Amino acid sequence: MTGDDGHRAMLARVRAGLARRLDEEPDLPWLGDNEPLAAAGVDSVLLISVIGELEQELDVSLPDDTVLESASLSSLARALSRGGRR
């Protein structure tokens, strides 16, 4: 899998996890990959819970400040891809 393919796959996982929590369509058509999550109404509590689930699935760990500093789905996908193994 190339870097772009890996990023797209991780991006799809982040998007699907958020959609599950929001009880919305899996592709979240209203949210662009690079759109600021806060501006889209995604709060930090929701974000941390979604990322926590993904950390468990992927067996990685991200510091909370990395999650909170990630402003978009794309930046979260990159952070998860680089996350340290537990």
C-alpha cells in the first residue's frame, strides 16, 4: 500500500468512526477532509472518544494534546498513522 493509499484508508476509518458516533452516513458528505472539525461542530469530547476507539483498534496511542491539536479528519488520520504502538 502506498503512502497515499494508507492515508486514504486511515482517513476512511476516522470518517467512519466519527459517523458512527454521530449516527450519520459513513462518508459524512457534509465534512471535507481538511475542514476544521470545530467549525463543523465536532467537539473535543466526541473527538477524543472516536480517536480512543481507533487507538484500541489499531493498537496505537496518541497524546490527548495531539488529538486536540488535529484540526481536521486528514490531520487526525496522519497522526494515527504515525502513532506509537502500545
